[in-house]
Amino acid sequence: MQNGVSLIELMVGLTIAALLLAVGVPSFSTFIQNSKIRNAAESIQNGLQLARSEAVTRNTFVQFTLGTGSSWTIGCVNAVTGCPSVIQSRAAKEGSSSAVTVTATDGTPIVFNSLGRMTAPVPAGGASFTSINVDMNSAVLPAAQSRDLRITVDVGGSVRMCDPNVASPDTRAC
């Protein structure tokens, strides 16, 4: 009966572990970068939903304004005692990377009225919605590996996150 492990068995085990790590690390890095895109997109989506809810709750116009990176601010359009100019804000460094790029197709601020409908910006080209694209800088993550996301806000105030790289009839498609 033999107790323990021989040096050869230990070296074989370490070699197998090293090979598995070498294969898995690039995929893990891609996963982490795509998670940063999702964090930024979910934060923006939640901010838009909060702005809509605050507009209905406070019975006034509330705006959602994108800042640099994935930062945003929610505040009343006409600040008064019961409705401040900044209700809530999020800094870009909270949960996402500076390599995450966020672009609004129709610009911001996005304004919701007391019924929860989007009143500004007026969607361009006869579209019924405005959108915000969230992506990763191609120097950090190649475009083929990046899982871009898009947040859309329709004129009724409905906020939805979708994947612009997925084809219809998939429910994730834009």
C-alpha cells in the first residue's frame, strides 16, 4: 500500500491544470469585458425606468441625462421644493469600465411627462423610439467578441434592452 503522490504524478497534475488555465483565461477575459457592457446597459435601463417612475410619482416632467461614459443623472426639468434638479445620479466608475462607450442616437436629455410618456427628444426620421447604444472600445475587445447592447425608449415611455446583433424572430433582437 502506497501513501501520498509521487513527484511525477504531481507534475502531470500541475501540467494539466496549467493547460486548462491557458485555454480558459482568454474566454474569461472576454466574459469579464462583456459583463461590463451588460452592467452599464442595465444601469442605464434602470435609470430610465426610475426617471419614468419619478415623473409619474411627482406628477411633473423628469429628465434622464447621459453624462460621460455610462454616467447619468435624473432630475426634474423645473426644479422646485418637492422636486429637485438631481433626484439620483450614477458615476461611470460604478460597475463599468472607462472602455465602455455609450452613445445616444437622438441625444439626451430624455424627458418623461406625468403620464410616463417620452416627450423629448422627438425621435428622428419618423421612428417611434429613441435608442442608446452600449459597446466596448475595440482596442479592449474586438468587435467580433463584443456583445453590444441597445436600450430603446418608445414614445409611450416603455424602456427595453435588446441585442442589435441578433436576428428576428429571437426575442432579444432589436
